Amino acid sequence: MNSSAIAVSGLRKTYGDKVVLDGIDLEVRAGTVFSLLGPNGAGKTTTVNVLTTLLKADGGTARVAGHDIDTEAKAVRSVIGVTGQFAAVDELLTGQENLQLMVDLLGVNSGEQVIAGLLARFDLVESAQKPVSTYSGGMRRKLDLAMTLVGKPKIIFLDEPTTGLDPRSRRTMWTIIRGLVADGVTIFLTTQYLDEADQLADRIAVLDQGKLVAEGTPDELKRQLPGTHVRLRFSTVEELDAAARIFTDSTRDDEAMDLRVPSDGGTKSLRAVLDRLDEYSISAEEFSVHTPDLDDVFLALTGHNTEVAAK
Ligand SMILES: Nc1ncnc2c1ncn2[C@@H]1O[C@H](COP(=O)(O)OP(=O)(O)OP(=O)(O)O)[C@@H](O)[C@H]1O
Ligand SMILES: [Mg+2]
């Protein structure tokens, strides 16, 4: 296997006359986290399903761990692990039994040790003997990922692993993902959360309506945007007008009633902004320092906002 874990070229998928993937090109280097970011319906799950050989593409090629997804599907399956968007655990079995099922299915040697190790790693020892129907959403997700790890895959596809999790469980999941990467695993992660991609990914591709609209490191994507600025929100148009006249390099948003003044975010330049407002006896209703985040990237690239809040 060369250094490219996943290489995709011109991937297409249609349902009837609906184009779901419209020529996707991407490359994921081995041992890195690649995040496919996009809103509901962008085509994330479709991409995962095609790359994991669950679904046939209509065009284009893809190699996973050097194997062609069309002609070498079996070889692809032997090196990957998939944790789908919806937890694929058996409700009636206990956590331990679910893991045992995977051990039996894959014919893993010293299965007991593997299971004990995974239960400990995912903090599921106490609930191991309880049926999954009594698990919380976060516990199910962890068990689901633990089941994926039974076969020690080199490349793992995680489809929205943290959607619906509370902030603490999300962080636990992030720690687990970082641990996998430290062990040399390649992660292909889909998410609707911009901060998640920012936190975890080496590279991010933004998918919108079946097309990649941007690709790069989190910093590269952020660099495509206007820089740090101070946001001043006013309660009257008169105040907004007056402030716009004194901050000539600012941009205004009449709908939001705010003014964006370029600033490095340091105390000196912040004080200067406040002093000028004072000088002209203008008071702002709200004052905030804004550093561009991936939500801005998404807005700038697709012209519409994400449907799910980033934080
Ligand atoms: N089996 C199917 N038949 C017809 N259309 C489908 C099918 N599966 C998916 N689609 C359509 O393909 C598009 C992409 O769906 P996909 O599930 O890949 O999106 P997604 O990015 O994973 O969204 P989400 O964030 O909601 O999971 C959607 O418009 C969806 O309606
Ligand atoms: Mg999906």
C-alpha cells in the first residue's frame, strides 16, 4: 500500500434522475483524518456507502488501501471498518454479547482478551452484562465503534459518529478517534459539525449537493475568509449609520444591524474601537470579537448556512 489510503476519482451516483454524487475527487493519506463536511442530504452517507462497497457507484473509480472498490470489493472489506450513521447494535443482546458476535463472525483469535480490552477502552465494563436496550445513545455509539474495532481495521469510516451526543460524550468520542490515529489508523469521518472537523481533521472536504466545493487543511479553508474583526451591533439605524461613517474600512449588515470592523483582536485595537465610539457618543448594543470558524467557511463557499448549529 502506498501512502494514499483512499483515492477517489470522478465518483458519480444517481438515484433515478437525481444526481447525488456529481463527480467526486479526493485523496486521503494513510494515517490521517479526512473529514467530509456537509449539511443534511449533501451525499456524505452515499459517499461512505460507495467507498465501503455497500453501494455501487454509477461512474468514476476509487481505491481503498490500494484495492479497487469495484473489482476487489472483498479485499477492500478485509481492511476497513465501518461505523454507520445509525448504530448497528443488537438491542436484545448485552454489550459483551454484541462484541462476541463480531469476534465469532470474524474468527478473531483470543477473542476474550480483545473484548475485555475494548470494554475497558470504551468505559463499558460496568454495563457489559446489560442488554443494549438499556444503553444511552452515547453508550450505543461507543459499543458500535468498539464492534468496528474488533477486526483491527486499518481504515475506518465513521459516518456522523457524534450526531446527537452531548458535549461530554462528543469529547470522549474525539479522544477515542485521536487514539486510533495515534495507532496509525486512517479515519474517514463525516460530520455536520464544523468544530468537529476543525478539531480532528488533517484535511477537510466540503460537500454540498453532491459536489466538493472546497478541500484543504482547516487553516487553508479559514484563510479563504475575511480575517478577525470586531462586531458591533446597534439598536437603531441612525447609530449604525453614524458608526459606519467613522469606521470607513468596516462592512455593514443592515439586516443584522451590525458593523464589522477589521481588527487583530488585541486589547490595544479593541480599546481604540471603543474609544472612537465614545468620542462620537455612539453606544453599541453588543460588542464581540469574531475569529473566522468553519461555519464562515461554509457560508462563504456555499452561499447558505449549515442547518445544524456548529456549537
Ligand atoms: N436509496 C435512495 N433512493 C433515493 N434517493 C436517495 C437514496 N439514498 C439517498 N438518497 C438521496 O441522496 C441524497 C444524499 O443522501 P445522503 O444520505 O448521502 O446524505 P447525507 O449527506 O448523508 O445526509 P445526512 O446528514 O442527513 O445524513 C439525498 O437527497 C437523499 O434523499
Ligand atoms: Mg448521512
